[in-house]
Amino acid sequence: MTHMAPIAAEVPERARLLAWGEGPHRALAWTHVVEAIEAQAARTPDRRAAVCGDTALDYATLDARCNRLARHLQARGVRPGDRVALCLPRGLDLVVALLAVLKAGGVYLPLDTRHPAARIAFILDDAKVALTVTATPFRHLMPAGRPVCLVDAEAPAIAACDAAPLPVARDPDAPIYVIYTSGSTGEPKGAAAYHRGFANLVQWYLEAMAVTAADRVLIIGAFTFDASQKNLFAPLVAGGELHLPVGDAFDPEALAAAIAAGGITWVNGTPSNFYPIVEGPGARRPALLRSLRWVVLGGEPITPQRLLGWLRDPDCGARILNTYGPTECTDICAAWAFGAGDAEPPIPLGRPIDNVRIAVLDEHGGLAGADEAGELWIGGAGVGAGYLNRDALNARHFVELPVFGQVERLYRTGDRVRWRADGVLEFLGRIDHQVKLRGFRVELGEIEAALKAVPAIREAVVLLREDTPGDQRLVAYVAAAPDGVPGGEAALRRHLAERMPDYMVPAAFVWRDSFALTPNGKVDRRMLPPPEAARASGAPDTGVPTAPPIAGMNATEQALMGIWQTVLKRDAIGLDENFFDVGGTSLSMVEVQAALGRRLGRLIPVVALFAHPTIRRLARALDGDAGSAEPARGRAARQVEALRRLAGTGRKATP
């Protein structure tokens, strides 16, 4: 991708800073993504558009299915501007439903089928959702009385609808989607993006990566993640292929095999999602990733050392695109491309994308000079519609300022950044207590509020710790109320898991009698010790069960115990303790999978690990499954070959 040339040193300081913050001005070829995809479908009706497992849809079939569902949604009462929730797993039905909502004039709102029912109910109510598109297996997640469209049960009625294009007025200044993120008040908040801003993002994206009809993109992130949205649309606009993995489980082995089998040319995810792919199957067999030419990463700082081994391999022909931008500003406002030769840490945020303006302001509201830290403000095409039903929050974060010579609406990010002397933006951290964990934005206050809602808890503080480089985890510090009996760590985990996604449940809990305070009376977060140090110092334990060492374990149980202790950083774990009740997450389960491959030479699918979440059950499964003893290398090769066959014999649905 191209970058603006640095401004000459003799240009006055203010003019130079403003020029650095001004993205290239480009006219948009289209302003509504549905129009662009419909035009592509008309040009290449027989080309494959979307692939999932052994099923593929060509452009004509995809467009026809979307039109039918859009008409069915209108018959169910969806009107232009209505918010329609999508609660479906990744797959072709999800792609069809997403486009159908837009064709019907609606605004789509993605929901994760793995999130707690209580969180889903809150979002549906807060967003005043008109209809939820889901399927029978997920009907139980919907609150009673809420209108739903079950795509499986209503399939005959949908198939009976007209497949012709819909005559719907398409307003580029209307919202396209609403994404819910963590909220500091204890409740998630929804941010809306505009069609025009999203069109600007996709067109920059396609040009920056020189995307063509030969490209194939694999979705590796969650559909509810704002960074996933552009990847669902961009390949369809360009006439390429959109590939979706089978199932929602994150499995690096399966993803690497899918990249090889599908000839995938670009993927987009968080660094934390991509590291296990290059450090696991990609390290053992770099040729699996040979087809990649772009890896788009965002959501958290990149540790380039974890990518260099792969980037320097002769089989690697890819470059990394580091992308930065908040949900409130349509995902990306700045980007920076690099490869093996220029992967010097820290990786910068880069320069503003097309039609976007960014400014670094000091505490007085003036422009911060080169190498001076300040807060990042964003203007231009990407600024979204703001938060739903959060007037006070909108007033704080969306402010009209004359930074660029005329009064315009800017978004205040809360990110500390600085301009380097060459006009490249560098990230320095957060100003508030909002953090990024594996690409997900987390308001620590939301977790703290949920913990304080437990009657037995007097005080709670949550930190994102990185006591070991590259190993981030949430740690909760809790103090019991007088005569309070919190019920132990497992009870607190269950309490949180019923209210928020698993990535927001702390990996460790530390019990405190009291908290050190700063001179102004706030909790001194710098004085809170790592969990291991707290246990070593004999810190009070008010209910966290600690399993004693277990005698008589067999060899497999001993190996699993060692792996779990290393991954979870715990000294003692019971044979029957659930992995997720002792601090495990879906990403740390991937670490267990990798460790099993290294120590036992066995490649176990992540879904099998989820099915056996205790040491005893997993050991029995391993000891009783002779097939799972197949060497990891051989299993991976067979998986690649199976996926190649599937990719080459994609089944076309009938319109």
C-alpha cells in the first residue's frame, strides 16, 4: 500500500501536524455496499461467491437467496431503519441473512450464539430490535415474547418468495450496523456505523491490498467483532471468494489446513488469533500458509518477534497490515504495512486512510507536537452515528471542534498516541481503564460492577496484567463484605459467565482484606501484586478452593496436569475441576492443544478438548482413543487433503 510522503521540515509546525493527520481525498465509486455486490453478481453470476465446508454458493444463487429472505423479512414487518439482530453461527445462512437485512432496508446487529442469554436479552431490549433472525438450535437464547425469524423452520415460506431485486431506497447516510462493546457502567453499549463510512472503508481496503477477483478471504474472527464486517463484504464486492470455517470453535490446525486447501490469499484477525496459527501448524509446515499474500491484524499491539520466524521463511510471501480504529469510527482510521525486513518494534499505527482525519491533542485541546504524547481524536468519513440511548456518553465522546479549520464532529478515543518525527502515528496506551484483550475491547468497570453486584463482595478491582511478555490476562482483586461468604472462585466465575462473554471472565482471582489507596483516595492499582506473588506471600484466601496434589495419577493424567498448570499458571488443579472454572479460556484451550502436540505428539481437535473439560475425562478419552495417537504431522496432512477435496468439489445450491 502507498503512504503519504513526509512533509518537508520547513513547513510550519501546525501545518505539518494537520497534513500528517489528513488522509488522501478520494471520491467513492459507490455508497451502499449492497449495490456494489448486486452489480458484481450481475457481472459474474456463475462465479463462486461464498464457501463453507462442502457447500458453495455462486453469485447468482447468493443474490437470489438474499432477495427471497429480504422479502420474507419485509413480510414479517421489517421496515427501512429497523434494527434486525442476527443470532446465527458462522456459515452461509449468516451471510445470506446479513445481506438480506440490508436489502430489506434494515440495520443489522450481530449476536454471538455463545454469549449468555442474559446479555443477549439486554442487547435486544436496549437496541429496540424489531426482529431477530436465528435458527431453532438457538431459539432458547431468545427472551420469551420477542419476535424471531427461524431460518430453518421458515425455509419453505422463504423459498416461496420472489428472487427478483427489491425496489428499496438506499440512503448512504443511514446506519448499516450496530456493534455492541463492553461498557464502563456495567452494561454493554451499542455503536452504529453509517453506510457511507463503511463504503469508504471497503473501497480503501480493496485498493490498499490490490484485491482482485482471484482473491479468497477466510473469516477467522467472531462475527460480532467490528473488524470482521469488512471481510464479509470486501471479497464479494471484488468478485472474489468468501470462505467461512465450519463451526465457531477457534482451531489453529483446522484454520491452517483451510488456508492451504482453499488457496486463501488474505485473512484478518487479532494478533492473538494469528500467533497460534504461525507458531503451531505454520511453524511445523510453513507451506500450509504459502498462499497468503496479506495478513490484516488489528485490535491490539503486534509483537513482531512472534511473526518473524514465519515472515522470514522462504515459503512466506505475505505482508502484514497493522490496522487501527475504534468501533465508533467504522473499524479502521489508520494503517501500516510491513514485512520481515521492516518489522522493528514497536509497530506503528501508521497514517490515516482515505477521507479520514486524525488529530493528536494535548490536555489543553491544542495540537501536540511531534514526539509529544496526546489524545487521539478522529474525524472524517469513518465517524459513526454514536451510541444508542447514551446521550451523556455521546456528548463526552462526539464533540464538534474546529481543529481542521472548520467545525466538524470528532470522536474522542481515549487513546494516548504521538506523531513520530516522520509523520507516522504511534500508540502509547489508554488514558482510562478501557483495555484491549485479544482484540476485544473491555471496560474493566463492567467486570468490576458485575462483581460488586454479588452481595458478599465489598470491593472489586480488575486489571489487565502482562507479567510475562506477550501473556495478557485479566486478574480480579476482590474483598469480601463483612460476614460475606462469596462461595469461592468457581461461584464468581459462574456469576460472571451468566452475564458476559468468556473473554471478560478473569483468568485469576486474588482475595484481599483491603486495598492500598492513592493520596486522592482511589485504589492504587500499581500496588496490586501478580496472583502468584499474592499466593506466595500468604495473602488471605476467603473461599477460593485449592485442590491438593493428587497421588496415583497415571502417565496421561500427569502429563495433562503439567500442561494445565503451565497454561493456567496454577500450582494445584483437581482431576475433576472444569478447565473453564479454573481460569481457562477458548484461547488457552488452543495452548493446551499445542502443548499436547509438542509433548505427546498427538493432534487433538479443539472441539474434542471442549467436550472433555477435566483432566480425568480428557485422559480417559486420550487413553481410550487409539486413533488420536496418530502423529500430529500425519493428521495435519490428512486434514489438508480432505479440505482440498471439499474445496474442489463445492456443492452449488439451487436458487
